[in-house]
Amino acid sequence: MRPGDVYLARFPFGDVPGMKLRPVLLLTGPTGAVPEVLVAYISSVVPALPLDSDILLNPTTPEHSSTNLKVISALRLHKLATLHCSSLVRFLGIISPETSTEVDSRLRAMLGL
């Protein structure tokens, strides 16, 4: 488990109790005595007007094929969660170095770093 990996994970719903199985991007490796990772939400519902914190991932392009996503998806960097590593169900793939650079840049801008 390392930053840039894409996993299928149990991700918390925003406004109701419970979890949903969905792809996530690992932003950190496991941290702490009870290992947790910081992740960003990936959605197959692509917004009509993407935000500055959204990155479109098209698995049919060479740059995003290594994610092993099934459909065009939105990586939503404003939807972050800390998950226990046991919530990571299955490894799917990785993002490209170019996408990793874009993620870093957008997170820095979003967080004012």
C-alpha cells in the first residue's frame, strides 16, 4: 500500500450512516499503530461542471489505463477520508506519474500549501 495506488474500499457516506464499496486513491501509506490511510474518493458519476479539485480518469487512455477502472470516473480531491487499512478490500491499480504530479499540484493549491 503506497500513495498512488487505487483500491476498492468501504468508504463512508457523506450524510447518512453506513459505508459503500467504491474505488479510492491512496494519498498516504499506512500510518499509526492501528494503520490508517488518507484516501480520495473516485466516482463514476462525472460532474457536468467539474471543480478545480476534480481530475477526470479515462481508463481507455494510456495515461489512466493502469488504474484498471471500468468507466470514466472523477477523482474528487475535496472528498477525503481517513480509513483503517482493513477497509481496503482489493487492489485495483495505480495512477500514472503524470496524474500523480497533477494530484500533488491540485492538493497543494486546494490546501494552500
